[in-house]
Amino acid sequence: MEERYRIIYMALPLSVQGFVTQTMDDNGETFYTICLNTAFNWETQLKTFGHEIGHIVHRDFDSNLPVGEIERIRHESGYLY
């Protein structure tokens, strides 16, 4: 299945490199928005993008695990999913 996403760049607190949200479009199809912090350089944004894509690929939005556990797993597995 092909996942649909967009990337946006925003000024965020320095404690946040980025995040991903899951929404439904007007047709009820899943759509993701990946937000990257403009305060960080391109390399950090690329690593953050890979991390956020990992959440999509591994279907973390469907997980019953606590968010802290999901983040631990993603960070242990590396940034590029």
C-alpha cells in the first residue's frame, strides 16, 4: 500500500526536532503530515525525516504501546526506519 504524506517546515522549540501526524482526507483515506524543525540543519532534518517515516512504515499509530516505548524502539532501531 502506498502511504500518502506531505512535509512541512516549522519553527518549533529546540527540544522538538520534528513529528508526524495521521489524519483522514475527505475520502476517508489515511494521510500523514511530517513536520521538521527549521532550526536544525539539513542533516538533522534528514535523520528526523527518516525517524518519522519509521513511525509510518511500522504502523506506530495503530500500536497499543505507550508512546515512550514506541520512541525507545524507533531510536534503538536507528533513524532510517
